[in-house]
Amino acid sequence: MSAFITRLDCSGDGVRLAVKDLIDVEGVPTTAGSRVVADDAKPAAADAPCLAGARAAGARIVGKVNLHELACGVTGLNPWFGNPVNPLDPSLVPGGSSSGSAVVVATDEADVAYGSDTGGSVRIPSACCGTTGLKTTWGRVSLEGVWPLAPMLDTIGPMARDVAGVILGMQLLEPGFEPASGGAISLGRLRLNADPAIDAAIDAVAAASGLEVADVEVPGWFTAFADGGVALAGEAYASNHHLDLSRISPDVAAILEAGTGFDAAALEHARAARERWQAELAQVFDRVQLLVMPTLQVFPPKIDEEPDIFRMVAAAIPVNLAAVPALALPVPCGPLPASLQLVGPKGSEELLCATGLVLEAAAATLS
């Protein structure tokens, strides 16, 4: 199946940009990958503000791309618009929720794609498809004109084949963006019980980079995972409860229905936990410039397998709760690439991209 929900006639010069179909594009309905939303969707009256830089730069919006319904799922499979095909292996899931965004850059149907990331939705499909993606600092990119999932966690970020493409995507989102003049010097290596082959691949690239790398402990990581899950499910229900859940795909409906168990008090607890977690992580960044860890603890599952959801999101959701940016990039690891994740303090996208270029070059020496 095509990764596109709507193809647009955008012949001519300019960067080819694909847009996840929960971001408004003037004149095109926004479906959020859902038949319930699509049934009543009208053409958007205006672009989402996050497209302003791309329009000014003359980028060609080649289409709106598929996603896990309502941006709420890790596999990237969609029963209403078809499943984007994983370019590494068609039997594997493409990863969610920004599955179409990862597939179109991997297959060279776009130079850059915009995705959203609430609990890993830029980084997980990048990991599954062997591409690169940047989850931006919460609040750095406008969410106006974007279908909400969990406003406490939602972000928009660029996806591309490599770090240079992600930098180009940031320049479209934020004209004038440039990577830092030099990468990080010190990395904190966080270990999260990943598949040993994935950990070994990350260690090999870190060693080849010549950067200073030391193991670190972050005791609150899995507590933050639990608190982030409450925020995501509770706010996802609040954002989408007006929809007919009987017409939503069962896996997404189950998450939304789980959100009914988190009342205003539970969400207020999650907000307080977010503040504590941000303070804890800020202390970690007083010791090291960036954290390096797996994006996924496992390799992407087959389409007909039950995914190990915990191990697909455990390295992602705490990053969203912390409101900090993270870069996912592929590293060599046997028949399938692994994905290395760099996490930095708020507003460190420039440093993440510069360091990503260093690690990407190191990975190329090991291929």
C-alpha cells in the first residue's frame, strides 16, 4: 500500500516535503488516519503555522502521509488507509505512529517528512525503517492546526534519510536553524536492558566516534515512563472522546478507553511528576552534555506478531514527559540496523544535530 493518504501535484523545483496527515494543509482535508475523522473532514482553511517556513522556502508539499490511527500506536499499521510498507523488510511493521513519514523518506519519495512525537512517534518509525528523526523540544514548534493527541506531550519534528536531511527539515520548520559548530564532547551511556545486539551496535559506534562516553544511572527513568503513560492515555481520551469509539480500530480504542480511568486528579499528578522528572533530568545534564541509548530495546516485530509495546516505547515516553529533544539515527547491526538515540536538554537541537553528524560518520566506518 502507498504511504500517502493524499498525493498532491507539486511538480517543479524545491525540497520535496511530505506532511503527516494530522497537520493541516490548506485545501486538503485532515484525516488523522481515521475513517471517523475523514467522514466529516472538510478541506483545511489554512496551513498549520508549522508549514510557514517550508512555504517561504519554496518547498513542494508532495502529499499527506499515512499514520497509525489518531497518531496513537507503535506499529504504524492502519486498517482504513492501508499499511505503509517497511522498506527494510515488508514482513515487519513500519513503526508508529508516523509510519508514512518514515517510509516516504526511506523510499526517496520525499526529501523531508514532518511527523509528530507524543510517545516516540517520530523516533519509533525512524528506528523501524532505518531512517533518522528528530523529536523537538516541547513548545519549540507550533501545534496550532495539528490534530491533538496529548497536548502535555505532543511535538512536531522532521524525519529524513540522514542527519543532513533532518537539519534541512529543521531549517524549513525554523528558518535560520544551524547545527552547533561542534558536537558534544561528553556522552552519558544509559542502558535500558535492550537486545544485546542493539547495545553492542550502539557501543561500537560510540567508541568509533572518539567522544568521551561514560555509563550513567537515571533512577527515575521508569517512573517517568509510568507517569508519561498516564498523561498520554488520559489526554488522548480527552482529545478524542467526541469520536465514535466503536468505529475506531480496536488497539487505538483500547488506549482511549484506558484513558477514562485517569481523571483530572490523575492528570494533575502527572503534571506534578513531569516537573519533578524534568528537574531530575536537568541534574543529569549538569554531568554530561547528552545521553546516548537505544531508540528501541528490540528490533521491529513482524506484522502478524503481537508487539512488545513496553520495549518499543520504554526509551521514548520519558523523553516526552521531560519535554526535551531527541535524535534517532540508524547504526549498523547485522541484517537490520539498530537505532541510536541521543537525548539532550531543552533547546539542544543544534547540539544534537552536530553530534549526530559525528556519530553518523563513525557508523559509516563500521558498515
